Amino acid sequence: MSEFIRTLLQAVIIAAVPICANYAIKGLAALTKYLAERTNDSTAKKYLDIAADAVSTAVSYVTQTYVAALKASDTFTKENQEEAFRRAMEQAKALLTQEAADFIEEAYGDLEAYLRPKIEAEVKAQKDSAPVVFSSVEEIKTDTPDTVTVAAATAAATAAATIAQTAPAAPAAFAPVVNIQPSQEDAGKPPEAPETLAPQ
């Protein structure tokens, strides 16, 4: 029973992670939009969009060129995490135009103080939205039921149980009778008593 619950929980988690990641990404976009609307200036909106794009691109770049190799070799340490953040910060700054960097420093004070939470949020959003990848086919257990099948079977069983509990029992007079006509082969044999589907 616990294996079933664990498998069902896995199915729910697998379905929920992309949805949550999508909301996180939309939240970051909404925050950028809010900040852009708050300043109510098309120039500010343009520079905030440039900054958001720079952060997203920088985090993706560092993840692909630095972090992925370390995680694949199980050598991603706290120091490596700090180095990855430093590289993302440098990359984001390099991707910003000078005008965008100047605007952010003027409007928000310190450029790094502005970019730091943006990079952290983007790392979390990209980490949460990353698909589950198996490193080899051997990791996929063929004797484990497919989570979609388990979820569908659970939903069907729940629906059937609910219907069975809430539906009134049919009176015996309305029970369907199955009357199978004998084939030509059985024409000479005596007929069998008809079966009913009503409970005995």
C-alpha cells in the first residue's frame, strides 16, 4: 500500500513542479511589469526588460556551461555555487547596455544589489522548471507502474466507488435478464435456465 501511495505522490509532484515553476516565472515577469508600471516611463520599462532578459540569459548560460558539468560529476559544492553566482552576476552585467546599467544604478542605487535577488529568483525558477532527466535507460524501472496509468486507475476506482455508494440499489423487478438464444449446434439440447444479474 505504501508503494502505491509513494507512486501516486510522485505522480502528483511530477505534475505540480512544472505548474509551480510556470507560476514562479510568471511571478518574476509580473514583478518586472509591476516595477516598470510603477515608474510609468517607457524608458524605465525598456531598461527593466533589458535587465530581466540579461539575468535570464546569464543564468541559463552559467547553468549550461558551468553548473551542469559539476552536477553531472557530483562535484557541485557550496564554493562552486558561489562561483556560479559570481559568474552569473558578471555575465548579467556584461549583457546589460551601459544605458540600462546607468538607469538601474540611478533608480535603484547599486546595480549588484538590484541584480542579486533577480539572479536568485531566476536560478530558482529555472531549477524548478527543469525537466526530470534520467542519465541512463537502466534507471527506468520497467516493473514500476506508469504514474499516468496509476493516476488514471485511481481516479477511475474512486469514481466507481463514489457511484456505487451513492447510487440507489435497483429493485429485483428491474434487474436485467440475460437470455442467450441457443446456437444451431445446441438446438437439440435442453435449454439452460436464464441467468439474472440481480443479487441473489
